[in-house]
Amino acid sequence: MAAFLDPVTPGKFDNMYFKNLKRGLGVLASDHILFKDISTRPIVEIYANDQKVFFDDFARAMEKLGTVGVKDEKNGEVRRRCDHFNKLNV
């Protein structure tokens, strides 16, 4: 089973997710909080009203994520399957 976070344009990368939040169409409870909370509502408003700002901020965030060190088998845990818990970490 799959649920799209943006049921209006699920196959398109755009700012419709934020427009949907303003309409009360968030899929998850955490989605609704983004618009209801006074500290995050302005961000939702900006991204809903200006797709270019969203794209620019998204691009910068992806660049930052690209600088995060990637762990390998020597300095971290490489999971072959992520659908079950490691019994030591539960």
C-alpha cells in the first residue's frame, strides 16, 4: 500500500504539497502541524505562494545533504534490509 503526500500532483515535483497543507489536505498528522503551528506556518505560506523559492531552498538543502559523510561497513552499519529492527537496537 502506498500513500502520496501530494494527492493532487503525485507524479510531479512542485510546491503543491504546501498548497494542499493550506487547504487542509495534508496526509499525515505531522503535515497538518506544519500549517497549524505559528512557527512553521510562514514557511508553508512562502513555499505555497512561490514555487521558485521552494525550488531554490530545496536545491540548497540537497547541496548541504551532499556534504554529510556517508558511512560504510568500516565506520557504520550498512543494512541490507530496512524493514526489520536490529534486535540490539529495539
